[in-house]
Amino acid sequence: MKLVQSILTKNPCYTAGRKITVKGLMLHSVGCPQPKASVFINSWNSPSYNNACVHGFIDGNDGTVYQTLPWNHRGWHCGSGSKGSGNNTHIGVEMCEPACIKYTGGSSFSCSDKTTAKAVAKRTYEAAVELFAMLCKQYNLNPTADGVIISHKEGHSRGIASNHGDPEHLWNGLGMGYTMDGFRKAVKEAMNGSGSSADMGSSGLQASSLKNLSEADVIAKVGPLFTADQKVSGILASVSLAQFILESGYGKSELAQNANNCFGMKKSLSGNTWSGSTWDGTSIYTKKTQEYENGAYVTVTADFRKYPSVEKSIADHSAYLLGAKNGTKLRYDGLKGCTDYKKAVQIIKDGGYATSPTYVENLCSVIEKWNLTQYDAANTGTVNEVWYRVRKTWADAASQKGAFHSLSNAKKCADENTGYSVFDESGKVLYTGRQTAFQPYLVKVSVPDLNIRKGPGTDKTKTGKYTGKGVFTIVEEADGIGASKWGLLKSYQKNKDGWISLDYAVKC
């Protein structure tokens, strides 16, 4: 999945700055024949576009996901129903639609090129599966639980969305055979790493997603993959991870980006074959490369293996290290189960893995620079050291202030940096530090009968008064039943007994 951040910073929904506690995800389809996400992004990123704003678009031409709101911002994507609005609880994502359809009334449409249309629908479906799997992991959501992943159509049936039939109308009209139950199942399988390409497209991490990340963020993203591999292969994660860094340039080399080949694995390696290979035996990528021969580097053209994911590349690399032979003897005998990274690196060099005369020194230097032993797994299958990361949000890796083994030190760092929290290795918030002091702001109320309550929540007593239409100053915010956020009116500040639902107010 290719994810590009393109936040609609000029849209009034974004500037309102409302936040939600994410409880679910809602899938939409744009409802017009436009496959280009950029068309919507360019149109909606305007102060005057105040009727809609979603968290993301999926491009119909290439499946790229464009994030257009921070995931925890309150969007304007589904309207409301008899039981409230899914905007208060759900992230909303729009799938773009084929250019070759033409709406004839309501959700009915004709199609001039069904083959092309189906390809677009398949592309957006598969990207949505990967995106929703990522978001479910990030927010600890069970995709098959009731009400967690729903379509706009299902949202209306549940009383939390306006009357739309998407995206099922598109799937049914094109005869795709897709259903929301099937979609939820595919997301679950993607989270477990068991989804097939027919269900979810290319499963696993794509090296292309590492292209714009910092070196530290790449390590944080791929490190757990090497820990998982060690638990299967017995090869130290720190060693394999250092090889990944050295040989693929943090996953950004030509070979990694175009073939998910992160270790320079050639089509043929010293005439060796071995059990457990994850390469399909046919997919290759041809490029020029340098080899160290007779005391000098020379340029040659070679065929390299192409993998469907980084995980497959890691697994095949480990299978090679465990199974490659020199005659009847294992090339890297003693590597499996070795717990000393310096010894393991020397075993790899002695087995003839690399031609560079400084390979051992280079690899050990990388391990020590980044403290990669933190990803090594103990014999019990647990990570030797736990890291606590201090960030603004888990998704905002660029904001990271530090990573600590000590939770107390991490908390201290969060307290010293306003707006930061401590996250565990799965992205769960363990501690929220000092937040920015609340700044009063103005809101515009356009309804004449907005109740004023004595506390933040519909379970609190009404004062019997209404705000009426106008502009009001909010001096405090609070969570409460019946609204995504409640605001205290300035005129009631002394006794704190005048609260309004901010769902009916727009920040000025």
C-alpha cells in the first residue's frame, strides 16, 4: 500500500480542529465517475468548501491512499441519522470510481467498459483492505466486531449516517461479488498476515513505503519483522537487520524499491538450492551491480530475485543462510542459535557471503550505531529489551523525541514536551504528558434551540435556556455523553454550569 499524506489544511473541517475517539471505520464510494483522488483533494482544500471532508481517498488509477485528515480528527463524511452521527466515532475513507460509468438516477448507473471499471473497483477494494488493516492495528480495533467496520449504507441502517447506498451499489452494479462481510474478513486476514492476493492485493510490507522515512523510522518499522523472523529461523535479528541496512540502504536501494529484494539476493547463488525458499522461482529484476573481483570492483549485469513483500525477502534470506552448502557442508554452520552478533557476523563472512574485505567491520558498526540488539529475541521468544517511544501521535513518527528502555524516563520526556505521549511497541498510549494550556476560542451557533446544560453530557440537567444563534466564547472543553465534545460558555465560567454540545457549533 502506498500512503501519501495530503492534509486538507484549508478545509473548514480541518481548521475546526475537532478530535474524536476512534471507535470504527466507515467505507465510502465517491458516487461520481472520477478515478483521480487529486481532483477531490484540489477541490476540497478550500476555506469555502464547508460541506464535506473525509480522512482519506483511494485513487482508482493506481490504488494510492491519500490521507486528507489526521485520523483522529472529526470528519464530515457521513451526515447523521436517527441515532446521531458516525462522524463522532468513525474514520471515513472514500474510494474513487471508474471514469467509464454514468449515473442514470440514484445509485443506478451504466458502464461503457466493464473490464476497466472492474479493475478500478478491485484496485480500490484491495487498497482499502490494507488501509483498514493498518488502522485497526493502530487503534486496536476488531474488524469483525459489530459496528467497527461499516459502509455508508450500513451506517444509514444503523441510524448514524445519511441515506446512501455506497459502496455496495458500485460492487453490485459491476458484478464484483464483493460484500461488506467479505471485506471485514479480508481486513482480519490482512491483520493476521494470512490474506491472499485475491482478497487483499499484495500482502505484507512494501519497501516503497520506506522511501520517504528517516533512517530511524525505517528501523522502527522493520525491526519487529526481524524479531519475528528470528523466532522462526534462529538467526539473530540484529545481524539480519544490519545486513538489510547495509545492503539495501535502509530499504531505499533500487533493488529494494522495485523488487522488495533487501539483501541483493541473486537469481542463482553459487549454484545453491535450499529448502524453505519463499521466492516463486520465476520473478526477477535485472540490473547492473558492482562485484569485488581480484582486488578491484567491476560492474556486471545480473538477475535478482523479486519478492511480493519485504517479509518474503527476509524469510528467503534466512532460509539461504540456514541451507546454503559448500559441497556437503553448510556454508554458515553454527549461525542458527548463535547469540553473539560478532561471532555470527564472522560466520557469515567466513562462509563466503560477501566479497567486501571490510564486511565484518561494516556490519558490526551498523549494529552498534543503532543498538540493533534491542530487536534480538531471547530463547523464550520475547524481546530482550522493551522500548517506550515519545511522540505526539503513534502515526507521527517524525515527531518522536526519543525511545527509552525506562518507562519513567519516557514519562519524564513526555512531561518536558507539551502535547507528547508515551507509546509502547504496538502503538498503545501508556501515558499522556503535559498538554498545551487551553486557549479560549469563538464558535458560531446556527441553530436557535441549542440547549445549555449544567454539565458536559446529555445526562446532565438542562438549564432551560438556549444559546440562540450567534457567536460565543468557549473557555473549557470536556468529554461527555451525547456529543463528541462539550464546551463551557464564558458567561457560565464562574460556576461551570453552562455547557453546550460542540457538534452544533463551528469554530470561528
